[in-house]
Amino acid sequence: MAMYGIFVFMQITTWIPLRYWRMWAGGNFVDSEQVLRWADCYGDVGDSIFESKGDCSGYIYGSTLVRILNFLSLSPTNTQAMGYLFMFFLAAAIAYTLYSTTIFKASPVFFTILISPPILLLAERGNLDILMAILVITASILYSKDSQILALLPLSLASLIKFYTLPLFVLFLILNSGKKSKIFTILIGTIVFSRILQDVIMTKSNYPSEFSGQFGMSIWARYLRQLNVPEIGMFISHISGLVVFCIFAVLTILILKKSNMLNPTLRVGQRKERIYFYSIFGTHLSCYSSGMSIDYRLIFLSLASLYYLSHFSKQADLDSRMILSLTVMAVWLSFPSPGLEPLGDIAIEVLTVILGVRFIQLIRLDLKAQNGQ
């Protein structure tokens, strides 16, 4: 667990890279601490934490999370333990993704992805997206072992904590060939969606909407704020972002086609490897298409890229070198890089298109096999 050792060393030495980038939050796992404060408050004021004003207000996650933490009697005094546990979880997610791979021997550039700002920020702040990654990975492992119904448990918990994993129910439904499992997936997915809808209705605080430190389909409209353009609204921001994404998609696909890189991938991997890639990249797609997401969540794009490079491509191929370069640009230029953030967001868009094409190609192979074709 070399990555865990790196995270602990960084914590002990007060995260020198983050202090250099002026992003260090004090080394107290501030995101974990804030969630534990909300959980502590929940025992006293209940659903008032969903309000936009007040001492314990501003909560924007699922009510299931604070209920569980409150039931376990966890409070801000447990912040350090929770933070170090989350660092271990993050290291475990990275270790599982890169298990038995030799990509680091091929190029040390791969390592720069693992020590990029989004990854270090996740660890330093003890952010809940670490738990989300672990739950998604667990669900994919269970699903690939033909425990499709059991896989719905970690997926449901993830969706009830943060809503962006909900679309994975659709993915699991499509890939499932058993009638009983399909019915269970629809039933559990409907129950989870109902609970999420109630939580969203209760939430009075605004979700983060600044362009700095974020990525997503709506990012381009948000850059207009730098030009003193009036706010154009969430709907128009999303539609304009969709148009820009479609332009990038068309241009990227044309370039791939001209370079003979649009052919179906020759390496299809094992079923468990494809399920993992579908789950992790599918989570990134959900974060991206929802409009705006904190750069922490580039963990899903990073893991998907690294996993694809190590299991579904040959490192000497042109598309592999392109994916690696785009991944490095995405995690290093998106934030913090004053003046270069648009380049990072372009890299995220193009990389999403390339991996999205591979995602569709691999799923089509699974569906054909499922239908006996």
C-alpha cells in the first residue's frame, strides 16, 4: 500500500504540495469534519440541516448519510480516525485499479496522475467521494461475481449518500440477463429514487456553481462570469454546454476516424474488468452530465483512464498515448492552474468522448453476447 504511505507522509509533513498551491485546508480533514458536524447537529435539529440559514444549515447530501452517522454516534471528535480511514480507502481503490499492472514500468508519467491535485485534495480533506468510489467498486465486484442482487446494496447506499451514482441502476439493468434480477433492480432503483427525490425537495441550500475547481457540461457558460456577463441560468448553461460537448464529440470522432483509431478495441478484457470500467466511467459520465461537479470527482475519470490503459489497450498505440496525455492535462490543468483551466476542461471533454466511444463499443459486445449473437 505505497499510496497509503504517501498519503500518511503528506499528512505528517502538512501536505507541502497543497500548501505550495495555496490549497491546504489545515490538515484536519475538513470535509469529513463538516459532515460529522452535520451528523451531530442532526441529532438535535433534525431536517433543519437542509435549510440554507442557521448554525447547522447548508447540508446538500442524502439524509441517509447523517442518519447512519448519527446512529453510530459519530461526531467531530472522530474526524482524525475517519480521515485516515478514508485515506486508506482511497489507496485501496487505487491499488485495486492498478493491481497486477505494469504501466508504471512503461512510463513514470502515470504516477503523476496519482499525485495530481484532485487526488491529493481528496485525501487531505477526507472527502466523501472516496467512500463513493469504494462503494461503486464494491458494487462492480459483486456484480461481476454474479451477485447482481447483492451488488444493489452498495450501489443503493452510494446513491442515497450522493445522488450521482443513481444512473448505474440503469447500467446494471441493461447488462442483467436474469428476469428476477431485473425486477429487483427496477424495484430497488425505484425505492432509492423516491428517497432521493424527497431529499432533493428538502434541500434548500444551493449546490456549488462556481467555475473554479469544478468541471462538467455547464462549465463553459460559467466562464462567462469572468467576462462580466450576467448569469444566464442553469437550464441555458446546461443546454449551451451540451451544444459545446456535441461539437467536441463530432470533432474528436472525426479525428479518431481519420487516424484509424475508431475501430472496435481488440482487447476486450474479462467480464469483471469490463464491469469495473463500465461502473467507474459510468459514474464519471453521471457527474459530468449533471452540469457541475467538484474537481475531486475527477477521481472517477482518472481511475477509468488508468484501468482502460492497463486492461484494454496497448501502451504503444497512438490512442493509448493520447488518453494518457489527456488524462494528465485533465487532472493538472483543470485546477489549480490560473489561466489554463479551460485547457484542462477541454482535455476532460475530449477524454470523455474517447472513453465514451470505447464504453459504447464494449457494452455492445456484451449485449450481443447476452442475446446470443
